[in-house]
Amino acid sequence: MARKIKHTKSPEQRRAEVEALQQSIAEQVEQLRQSEQWTRFLAFAQTFHRYSLNNLLLILAQNPEATHVAGYRTWQSIGRQVRKGERGIRIFGGREVRRTVEDEKTGEEKEERGVRFFPVSVFDKSQTDPIDPEADDPGEIAHQLTGDDPAGIAEAVTDWLTGQGWTVERETIPGETNGYTTTDGSRRVVIDADLSPAQAAKTALHEAAHVILHAEEDAAEYVAHRGVKETEAESVAYIVAGTLGLDTAAYSIGYVAGWSGCEAETIKATAANVLRAAHTLADAITEEETRTAA
């Protein structure tokens, strides 16, 4: 029998709570936008090259949870070192080339420009370590949760996903990735085995949100709009966790800010999808506690 979390709130109370939590995300992200922490993160993010859709597909095919990707030397220039033994993510780099050719019509020489593509290796942030462990990490605005999962959120989400035909596994995931949902048809959700109970509960909700909102989408659609998709999934996790007494703001607000570009309008634009998925997920993993007459 599926494990569910018991509650005593009326449908009206829960709906109001969900909507209030959704509105609070934009407010807290706006507060973060005014902070020095965001200024440092923005400078960090602007270091990275904007890749083509084809290269993004290659990156995510090799590392589904890649976030910030750069070359070996670029990582060193911003204070991080690629770990020994890490395997590079292979993509295509381009370089402008010029050559002198003869014009077929006039017989005169002319310069012709083109782009030559060649394979290069890049690395995700999760494959690097700080060169100075004591220095502040400007790329870290989402802080891992500590503590327990007293409501049993992870168990309830696992049972619901299993009932939907998904396999949920706990295994060690290298680097900084907390979890992922497969997009190759295998219908697997993987959550890092080394997370605290609270972080594992939040991650389970995040991946369940991906299942509800994005699992049936084409991979290219997800890649092209990844910032919106991650904003939606984390917003759902924050809201549902909040209704169950687990405050994930220390992680969720920074995560949403990073993927949304700290734009409140992006967060507001996702509200309809987020609220729909939050209600669906909350209803799926909870049940109203039966009250007996005195």
C-alpha cells in the first residue's frame, strides 16, 4: 500500500497556502537580486560561453545534470580545477578560417571566409573543485539542506512515482548533482544516496515535478527552454514541501534565481504550470486524516 502523508487542512486552506507560497518565490528572488551575493553570481555566470542547441543536446546527452560548462583553462581562470581523471564532455568548437581562392568568373583572387568545426572537451562545474577551498564560491547560491524529513515526503513521493510506472533509485551521483529524471524512455528517477533526508525529500519532489510537467516532452524542447523547466520543477518542490512543513528556501530560492536569471517575470509566467503541478503532486502524496466523533 502506498505511503501517504496525513493532513487536516481543508481543500480551501491548502489551495490558499499553495498560492501564497508560489507568490512568495518571486518576492524572495527579488530580494536576492538586490544582494551582493547575486552580483557575484552574475559575474560568475557571465564567464560562460553560450552554446548552440546542437552542442547543448550533446552536453546533456553526456551529462544530463550539467549546469555551468567551460573548458579546462577557463575553469582555472575563475579559481576552479578540473579533477584528475574526469572525462571531458565532447562538443564541437568553431574557428573562423580565411582562404584565398580564384573567382571563377573574373579569374581574380578573392578572400573567402568560413567556419571550421572540430571536437573539443569541456567540463561541468560538478567535475571541478575550488583551487582555494577557503575562498567564497560565487557560483554557489543554492545551499544544501540539512536535517530530517519527519513527514516522510521522500517515501510518499517514491511510492507515488512507482505507482506511475517509474523506478526510483538512490545511488551515489558524482559531483554536485542531487538527482535526475531520465529522458531516454527508461522511466528512472535517481536521487543521490549521500543527501541529507531533508535534501532528499526536496529532490524527490523536484524530480516528481519533472515527471508531471516535462517527461513527455521532446528532449530538444527541454534543452531549448531549460531555465523555465528547472524554474517550474523547483518552484513545485518548494511549494509542496512548504505545505508539508519543510522549508526549502535556503536551497530553492537560489536555485530558482539561477535558472530564471533572477527575473520575477519568468517566475510569474510559470505560475499556471507550477500551481497545476503542485496541486497534482500534493493531492497524490497526501490524504486527509480521518476524524472520529468524541
